[in-house]
Amino acid sequence: MTENIVRVACLGYVFDPLAQQLVRQIAPPEFDLRFAEKPDATTPALVAESDFVICVSHVTDSMMANAPKLRLIQKWGIGVDKIDLAAAERHGIYVAITAGANASVVAEHAIMLMLAALRGLSVADRSMRNGDWNAAALRPRSRRLATKTVGILGLGNIGRAVAKRLRGFEVRVLYNDIKGPMPVAAELDAEFVTLDALLENSDILTIHIPGGTANRHVVSAQGIARMRPGSVIVNTARGEVIDEAALTQALQSGHLLAAACDTFDNEPLSPDSALRRLDNMVLTPHCAGSALDHVRPMAEHALRNLQLFLHNEPLPEADWIVVPAQPRPGYTAFPPA
């Protein structure tokens, strides 16, 4: 870090001009923030001169190798599938997330997508904009949320926030999590079941697990086939956790009543994707965490971690993703054992 100036590269779509303004307002004066809303060929050079990175976009092995001052990669949010974690370990670079910071806003988006899918909101809106007024045409494809069984795949911070918000909707809540039964589930009135049972018994499946190779197509063609006819899938996690081709086929055949996705296997979603042409598909552009009044708390969490690191103080234990065995010099406040 040179002349008390701390260079911070902020990478990805969350850093639009309005967000940049909000982040600058709360950043410490010694932080020299450099933004790349749409990372391009100049991004590696930006990372190369940085002490810290805050990101939602890719941070690769080669970027790290050519960034001698880089000590910490701070994820804006929790998904680290775009950060080469093995490379971070090799290069001695710490990686942290903003654990829990986006749970409430993403949970709200998931609930919104459930209701929109069940009630055909996108169809109703489009019909009205086309000059139509035909409530009867919507009834055959509309369903209420009350009395349904909602299956939550992944009972982490977001999954728990969804379960908490569902308590007023008069639904039965099932869940599956790689950690198995969890004590917190009792206060959420959520029942642990196997993944197969979750798929077979859910009227609405809402997905809240990490992306990455390990979870690719966890919701597979076979899994979708096991779901009840007329059920709904909601995904605010990562696109690769669902077999997108199988999802498309199940929507086209009518096996699924509807689906609602905020994330996709390839982003941005291709203009010629079949999902764009399905009336029983609700689409949002990976914006579950993109509420204006959520920028400040997310930025405060990320910048606080940078400041703690800068002053050699411990970060929240839940935020650590990579604590390298042989870190680059300058930080010794390891998380508690």
C-alpha cells in the first residue's frame, strides 16, 4: 500500500453509476476506489495495481498472479463460484464474503417469484399492456400459495430467511440441506427430508444452495420428473444447479405449472433462449440483491471487512472462505480456531 492510499478494485454489474456514488459516500477517505461495472480487457491491469478487490465478477488465476499487492478478495454477496479459490490459496490471497448480508433481500425476491409464478403475474401484466381485460383466462393457470408444501433446498442464511417469511402464508415447509437436520429448523416449523422426498412432496421448490461443480444439476432431469405434476420451481441461487434443458422441457410439456428464475446457466440469458418464449416462466436478470436501499448495508459490510483486514483485526468467522496456509505478508489476525 503506497503513501497511505489503499487501492480497491470494484468489479461487476452491481457497481452501476448510482451504486458507485453510494459506495464512495461511505468509503474511508484513504480508499482509492476504481470501478469496472462491465469488466473488460482493462480489468487485469486494474486488479494488478490493487491492494483489495471487491467483486461479483470473475477473479482468475492470472489476475492474482499479476497482482503482487493483492491481499484480500472480498465478495459482494456470498457466491464465490467466479473466484478461483484454489488459485487464491496458491497465491496466498485471502477470500471473504458478506455472510448473511443479502439474506433478507434475496428471500423477499424468492417469495415474490413464488407468488408471481403461481398467479401468472407476467402473463397478466403483459395481457393488460396489450389492452386485454380477461380475468377468466388467467384462472386455469393460477394457484394460491396457502395450503401448499414449500420445499427449501439449502437452509443457510437465505433459506432460513425464506422459511421465516413463509410462516404467515399457511404453508407446510420441508427442507433439505447437505448438513442434515438442523436445530434452527424447529423454530422455523421446517421439517428435514431427503432430497428425493423434497422433490416428490413439494408443490413449490425454492433453491438456496451454492453453485459450482459440486452442485451442478443437483436438480436434474430425473429430479424434475419426480416432482408433482403442476408444481413450481423457483431459483435465486445459481443457474447451474438446475438442468436448464430439462426445466424447459418440463415447462413446455406442462409437467411443471411454472418456474421463476433469477439466475441462469449462462448469463446474460441468451436472447434466443426458449425460456424467454414460455408464458409459464417468470424471468428476472440476476437482480435478487439489487434493491437500492440494500446497497449501503452491503457496502458497509464489505468495506468494514477491508478496514478490519487493513488494521490486522479479525473478520467475522462466517465471512472467511480462503485463509491461505502461506499467506502474503501483512495480515496475522487469523480467525479463531
